[in-house]
Amino acid sequence: MSTLPTRPSTVARSAQSIAEIETQRLRRRTFAIISHPDAGKTTLTEKLLLFGNSIEIAGAVRGRKSERTAKSDWMEMEQERGISVSSTALTFEFAGAQVNLLDTPGHHDFSEDTYRTLMAADAAVMVIDLAKGIESQTEKLFRVCALRKIPVLTFVNKVDRRGRSPLEILDEIERKFSIEPVPQNWPLGSGEDFRGFVDLHNDSVHLFDEHRANRRISSKVVSWSDLESIQPAIRPDLIDATGEEVELVRMAGASLERSQFLGGAQTPVFFGSALTNFGIEHFLHGFLKLCPPPGSRQTPEQRPAEPSSNFSGFIFKIQANLDPRHRDRVAFLRVCNGMFERDMEVTIARSMKKIRLSRAFRIFGQDRQTIEEAYPGDIIGLVCPGEFRLGDTLCQNEIVHQEGLPQFSPEFFAVLDCTDTARRKQFDRGLKQLIEEGAIQVFHDAHAKRRENLLAAVGELQFDVVRYRLESEYNAPTSLSWRPYKLARWFNATAEQKSNIKLPYSAKLALDQFGHDAVLLQSEWDIKALHRANPDIRFEEMRVTT
Ligand code: G4P
């Protein structure tokens, strides 16, 4: 009589799955691109996907960009929403690795969304336009990365166009960010003189051939010492000037230490041209070598001593009405530990509520693809039954709390009212939901008798989105009246400190939506006055929501 095959013991099974999860984690890289509009984020994304053989998706990236820049007014806002709407991960394979590129909204007004999305990344790629250098939006986003200790790689784009000198760009990075830029390659000329780049690791020269631009081909590679004899078409003065610059960089600069990069003290710098594909492959190899595999997001005290297959992840984005055909809310979760399996039961750490994750998708724009499993670093869209809040940790078997999401000082404040009293209930319900999604922040006057909704956001367009959605989804018309505040500072203080706090004349004490103390201020000058008048209280421009 034949015996039935025995199932492996639970211990053996879990050991096997821990090893598999670790293999999958180590082959993943999850990152986001930070840049100022027009620096070339879309083009770089497209080209990375092209090199990862995700050609269809690469085309769609461009399509979305042109759609969203084509229209004006409400449509433009809607299209802008389109960017954040589809903010998810684009996935491609390169040299045996699975790369998850987190898509972030390009418009400054939605940067709160970008800040939160950065929390789901293990590294960031800062794209700088060679001609323009570091622009305001890049600066802000870099500071968020620094605050959250996300290592940053730099891609200096558009070297095929005349721009600033590469040395000037390195100097600017060092001056503005107090980080050491360490070039990994060096351009041979720029603009119409652009001839290729020198790989600083081995002194080989990758030659640019404009007839091959835009195609996915490896460039011709020659050694630096043979350059003049092999390529007589390259002007000797260009070769000399590049040689001198390379020598200067070598003498003055340090070499790249991975630990320094991971600790935020150094940024590797790659020069290239996304439009012509030049330098992309070199960058991708460098990126894979340097970018860390997905981290667990648990505090050192919470990290299990033994590797565990227990799943956990956190929600960094909630989006309603992603697709008008579905009319639902999707929560985007970044897997941090263990393995996600469709239909698994998890606990929401905040509410301790158990929930079955039966509808999980990979989402790109309007398209959804059901997923059965996911590993650390992966982003999944969960159809949200109204149970999840931004920043929630979902976990299996044991309860873990991951780092919270950051809340940044808003720059615009306004009171929002429902103009149709009969729709007040719907207005309240809609607003509550939008706040939970992170579409807007809300503050209340700490002393006012009547509790008014003082809404606050980093970008002005966020108010338009909230009003538009209240009207279209909840049939609640609204009116908006601006308040003069321009900044918020959070603080922790004893009751005595709080009652003795000295505020600038035009400032106001407030509570945010989580009940945390804050001061609302009208200018940078007011902040200085606030600090001077209250030296024993620490005021913060960012808070981590828990
Ligand atoms: P963004 O997402 O950061 O906003 O920038 P995007 O990639 O859309 O690039 C902005 C403009 O810069 C585009 O030109 C794009 O073609 C161009 N560009 C990007 N990378 C390079 C590069 O390496 N070299 C050169 N010369 N140009 C580059 P556009 O005319 O605004 O748009 P399009 O008509 O080309 O789409």
C-alpha cells in the first residue's frame, strides 16, 4: 500500500520560506526619483524601464506625462491628480534584480504626497539638470531624504546640452547639502562637443555616437590612453581639459565608501543624458551595486533576533476613486517584512482589528493586476474597506509598529465651510475621509468656542482637489476663505510651559488633527521671534504621525 507523501513539518516549511523571503528581499531595490519639474524625471523613468525591458510601460509613462501637461484649469488639476492617482511602483528587472521605482507626483503642490512616498523608498535618485543645477523643489525633497536618512544617488542629466561645468555642479551639491559628491564618471565635453564619458573606476571611455542615440545599445568603449590615437576626431584640447578635470577630481575628492553613502555623508554622482540613453546602463549598474536592499522599518529594539517569516508592512498612501469604474478606495502598502500572500489575515496595529487581505493588486494608472504574493520592498494596492488610515501598520502573528509617516509644515491655510446646510452631514463625512487619506491637514484653534475647520496644505492645488471631491463625491458645495498663516511649528511642552508660552503678535496656538500642539505663524521672522521668546521649548517643522 502506498503511503501519502508527508507534508514538511511546520518548522522545516518556515525555515524554507524564511530563506526564500530573504532571497527575494536581497534581489529587490526600491527607490524614488526626486527632481525639479523638467529636469528629466519622466525621461529617465522611461529609459530605466526601457533598459529593464518594460517597453510597454515606458511608453505609458510618456503618455501620462503628455496627458497631464496638455490641459488647463480643472482638467489640469484632474490630470495632476492623475499623477498622484497612479502613484505606485513601476517594476522592472535588471541584471537579476527586481527594481521597484516609486512614482511620485511632479507638481510642487502635491509634494506632501511625494514626502510620504519617499518613506516607502530605501534610496532616492536626485536628478539635476546640468544647465540649471539644484532647483528649489529638489532642494526641499533632498532635505526630506536627509531628515529620514534615505541615501541619495545623483544623476546629472542633459550632458548632451551645453550647461554648467561639472565641477560647479559638484561644488553646488556640497555647498547646499553638506554632503560629499563623489563622481563615478566624468563627461568628455558637453553640448555640441559632448563625446562621451570617462568611467572613473577603470579609466575607460564610453564614446557617444549620436547616430545611435535613443537606442538601447552599449556604447563603444576604449581605454583613456588610446583615446587620442583611436579617435582622432576628438579635439586634443577637449581630451586635455577633461584629463585635467579628472585629475583634479581625483586629487581633491574622496573615494566612495558604501557606508558613507548609506549614512548620508556621500552621494555618488553619475553624469548622463536620459534623452539619448547615454550613461543610463552605467548608472543602472552603479545603482544596483550601491542601493541597499529593502529595510525592515522596525526600530532596533523591535527587530526580531531571529529571521522571521511574519509579514508586516505600512500604508503610505490612500487614494479614493482611483478608477471611476470601480469607485473604491485603494491603500498602497509597502511590504517591510515577511511575505504577503493573497487572502492572508492580518492585524491593523492601531485598531487591533483583524482583516483578510483578499483584494490585492499591482496598479499602474487605470490597470490592475491581481497579485498572489509580494516580498519586502514591494508595493501593493489593497482595496480598502474603510478600515485603513494613512501610516497604519499591518502585521501577521505578532504586533509590530513601524515608523510613522511625516507631516510637514503647511504653507497655505484656509477655513472651509459647507454652503448647503442640508448637506452638512455629507460634508463632515467627506472631509473626515479626505483627512484620513492625507489629502489635507486640519488644525483647530486651541481656544476658540466654535470649532472651525482650518484646513492646511503644502500646496494650493490640494484645496482645489478637496473642494472638487467634496462637491463631486459627496454633493457638498463649499466656500473657502484664506487665513494669513504661512507656517506651522509643532511642539511638546508641559502644561506650565504651554500656559506661559510667548507668541508673536500675529501667531496662534492650535491643535492638529491628531491633537498635537502647534503654533501657526505668518512669516519666517515670526519663527525667529518664537524661538527667541521660548528658548526652553523645541519647535519642529516636521512631525512623525504615530
Ligand atoms: P520632468 O519629468 O522632470 O518634468 O522632465 P521630462 O523628462 O519631461 O523632461 C523635460 C524636458 O527635457 C523634455 O523636453 C525632455 O525631452 C528634455 N530632456 C530630458 N532629458 C534630456 C536629456 O538628457 N537631454 C536633452 N537635451 N533633453 C532632455 P520637452 O521639449 O519639454 O518635452 P518633449 O517634447 O521632449 O517631451
